[in-house]
Amino acid sequence: MTDGWRAWLAQEKGAPATLVNRTDEALRVDGVTVDVEYSSVNFKDGLALMGRPGVVRSFPLVAGIDLVGTVVDSPTEEWSPGDRVLVNGCGLGETDDGGLTERARVDASWLVRVPDGLSSARAAAIGTAGFTAMLAVLAIEEHAASTGSAPQGGRPILVTGASGGVGSIAVALLASLGFEVTASTGSESSHDYLRALGASDIVDRHQFDEVGKPLQSERWSAAIDSVGGPTLANVLAQTEYGGVVASCGLASSSDLPATVMPFILRAVTLAGINSVYCPRARRQEAWDRLAMDLDLGLLDSITETVALADAQGVAERILSGSVRGRTVVDVKN
Ligand SMILES: NC(=O)c1ccc[n+]([C@@H]2O[C@H](COP(=O)([O-])OP(=O)(O)OC[C@H]3O[C@@H](n4cnc5c(N)ncnc54)[C@H](OP(=O)(O)O)[C@@H]3O)[C@@H](O)[C@H]2O)c1
């Protein structure tokens, strides 16, 4: 394809991205050329598409931190035309042209093979959000294995920002692995949705809004937090002796108004989760686990699909907190 194809381009700082026509001459010189089939809208894509700061580092840049597609052309023997591949993060849509496009050329080392049995549309539905949730679950499992503590041995695992992309897939994954899950949400209309994903209990997120005592009653064996700020401080203070909290996001705040008390008096571990620069072997491990552990019927039930031209409308909604679950972008549509 050398004639035009469409892409969401962030043209300048502070301005919303625009849907433009590009040609192959606009692609980077080196790398694997991918016929993109699907992308998705994560919180970061919302920021990039609406011209908000913090994601796009150079202009002009194609937005989109996820892509799923088929290899068209590869300079390395590792990848061949027809291979089904995906990229999450790796600078996509931040420092390099991203995935909200019909065509991309990316570094060969960023590519992950889409696991057999997982359709390209479902791989995009999982996207960075689901990949991040899986990394958090792996951190909890590995913590339990290394300390001999059993997260399912009594108290539930808390998931905050539960109706969001990361949170929804975290709830579904943990429940399918047999953990008891409590979901924290600010959305009353999401209670049935979260129970359908496998949450056995639901708490109002506003109980975490004010920073409480440095050590509070132990409520959680572990937690996956997408919210940050006072929420993360309170969750740390409520995590049981030897527990782990996987910090994924900052939907509320990048602050951490906490003390060291949970660490030094309860041996709580704060595990940092970063999907963008995750090493390659870990990426494939996480994707293989997602293909195995995630209930794909549930994934379908939390996924909305939109055409490429409609991605910006979803961006606006994700920033206002009114998107639930995952949104796939069918870029050929
Ligand atoms: N570490 C990484 O590599 C990585 C990867 C992906 C995402 N992230 C980060 O993780 C966070 C979640 O991403 P996402 O794509 O899941 O976003 P999302 O779909 O917008 O979900 C965020 C959820 O957080 C809750 N929330 C929103 N504003 C809040 C506030 N002010 N206070 C408390 N809760 C609030 C809402 O859930 P309820 O309505 O249920 O309360 C919302 O659905 C973002 O900060 C994102 O940048 C990090």
C-alpha cells in the first residue's frame, strides 16, 4: 500500500489530534511494516487524542499506544509476512508513531506474537490495559511464591479503579484464577457489571478519598491499584502483614501521601508495574498467560468496538470517566 492510509496525528502541543491521510513515505526508515487491523483507547490515548500533556513527547506523532496487525514486510528473519503481531507501549504513541493508524513500521524487538487461539480483535480488547493487569497479577503471584504467603488464604484482593480498563481485566483475571476479589468503584451503575466479572464484594471508592491513619485494620491480602494518591496510601495502610500492592496507575493522582509504617511494621511490599518498557520475554509470558487465563466471553462482554474516525469521541469520554471496560478501534472501518 503506497497510496494514502489514515492515521490519528498529534500535530502540535496542546492541540487535539486530527485524522489525516499519510503515505508510506511518512513511515520510519527501519523496522517491520505492519498492516494494522486494530488498536484500542486507553487512558493515555485519551490524553494524546485530546491534546492533553503527558503522553506525546514529540510532534507530529501518530497517537495510539497499542496495535495489532499482520506483518507485511520485515528486514529480520524473525518475522515473516503474514505473522500476527501486537505491540503495547515501547514508546508507541509517545516517542514513536503509534497504533491509531492503518499502517505502521516498528522496531522488530517490540513485536509480540499474538498467541494462537486469540483473535486479533480480542488481543486489541486486552491491549495495554489487560497486559498491565496481567503484569500486576504476575507480581502478586510471584510475591506469594517468594514469601510463602497465600493471597487467597483469608482476606480478599482489592482492585481499585475497577470499572476502568486495567481494573476490569484485573477483576476478571483474579476471579478466574480463584481469588476472592473486592472491587472499588465510584460508579454505582457498575456494580452488576463488576459482579459479572467475578467480584464478590464492592466498596465505594470515596472511602479512600481522605488519607487515614498510617496503619489501619488489615482488610486486603493484596491489591491492584490504578488510582494512586490518597487511595494508594489507604490501601497500603489496610494491607495485611506480608501482603503486596501492585501500583499501576494514577487515575486520581501521582502523589503518594503515605508513611513507611506499612513497610516496616507489616512487611507490606509496594510493587511497581510498568508496561511500556517491560522486557520482551516477560511480555510474551504475560500474553501467553492472558490467552490461557482470561475468560474470552467475559472479555467480549466488556468490549465496545468503534471505527477509526470515532476514536476521538471515546477519548473525550475516557477522560471524563464515563467509559467502562475496553474500547477496540477497528482501524479499517
Ligand atoms: N503502569 C502502566 O504501565 C500502566 C498501563 C496502563 C494504564 N496505566 C495507568 O492506569 C490508570 C488506569 O488506566 P485505564 O486505561 O484503566 O483507565 P480508565 O479506563 O480510565 O480507568 C480508570 C478508572 O479509575 C477510576 N477513577 C477515575 N478517576 C478517578 C479518581 N479521580 N479517583 C478515583 N478513581 C478514579 C474509575 O473507575 P471507577 O469508575 O470504577 O471508580 C476509572 O474507570 C491510568 O492512570 C493509566 O495511565 C498504567
